[in-house]
Amino acid sequence: MHPVSDDIQEPTESLFEAPPMAEQERMVEAVLFASAEPVTVRDLEVRMPHGCDAAEALARLRKRYEGRGVGVVRVGDAWAIRTAPDLGFLMQKETVETRKLSRAAIETLAIISYHQPVTRAEIEEIRGVSVSRGTLDLLMELDWIRLGRRKMTPGRPVTFVVTPHFLDHFGLESARDLPGLKELRAAGLLENRPPPGSTDLSDEDDDEEGGAGQPELFEE
């Protein structure tokens, strides 16, 4: 009988080779960056492939972030990526201010959305009341409307149109995705009257881009 060699008796340490430490460090960084809450080493070990050393990868990542704008900090028994303490004052200006639009602003924005390009006089005709400069300035400050082409009528008045930022804010791909006019009127955002120069404003017009049928009225 032949003796069994020593190398055959030695068990294999792992069926899978652990990723390089640099890759493990990237994994820890990704988890900490995406997590809304601090993450424990145990949580990291569960997420990472078999054979990874989460504690070592975390220590390396923490060292790599030393002196940067953000750092890896301990929060109780867990870890998180946080802004460097000496730069905290920069975040004080990044607060979100909730601003409630007035009814006048909502009505004006709705009219511009559905009748663009539209002049200030046309907005006032549809609303039945004057539009204050402050209302238009507010909507422009929010980057929800902008100046459009000048209308080729006496005085060449400027027009207003909605911006890509407006569409993005409300999750719209284009103005075609706006709610139907019946829904808007039901919400009390538009008067039940036709736009200037129109005898009827039926829902068949909802799919038309504002001013698409009369390009000759506007200056390029």
C-alpha cells in the first residue's frame, strides 16, 4: 500500500478566492455611500463575497479618506461617510426651502403650460385679471418659465414658455404629458373660457404643442 502524501491531506481553505483588497475597499465605499444609515462591520461581511475581510477594507478606506472633504467615521458600533467636521459650515446654506405658490402664480403657470408661447396680455385675458410682475418674476426665479420668442404683432411683445426644469420637477417628458384641460379646469386652475383668438378649446387640442399651428406669428 502506498502512503498518502501530506499535500493531499491538507484541506482547501476556500472554494472561492476573495477579491483583491483594493476591490474589497471599493465595495465598502459603495455600501457606505449608498446607505442612509450607518453600517456595521457585520453588515458589510454579509453583503460582501465569501472570504472578504470587511474590517481590513474599512480600515484602509478610512485611512484613504483622511484629510478629504468627507471621511469614514464611527457612529456607535457602525460606520458611515460624513462631511469633515471643519467643513460643516458649508452645509448650512444647503437647506431646502419649501415655498407655497399663490393662487395667482398657480393659475399663471397653468396658463403658460397649456397656451405657450403666450404673452402677458393673453395671460391676463384668460385669467380676467392683471398679472403682477412679481408673479412672473417668481416663476422665472424658480426656473419654471422663461422668455420665449417675440410675437410678430404691434409692439412685438415677449412670450412665456415653460422650461425643461419645470418638466423635470413634475416628472413630465414634454408638455404633451400635462393633464387634460378638463382635469385642470375641474381643479379650478383654468377659467372655462377659450384662449385669445380661439373660438373653442376642446380636448382634441391637448396633444398640440403651444403655438405649433401658427409659427408665422412669432419671431425666430
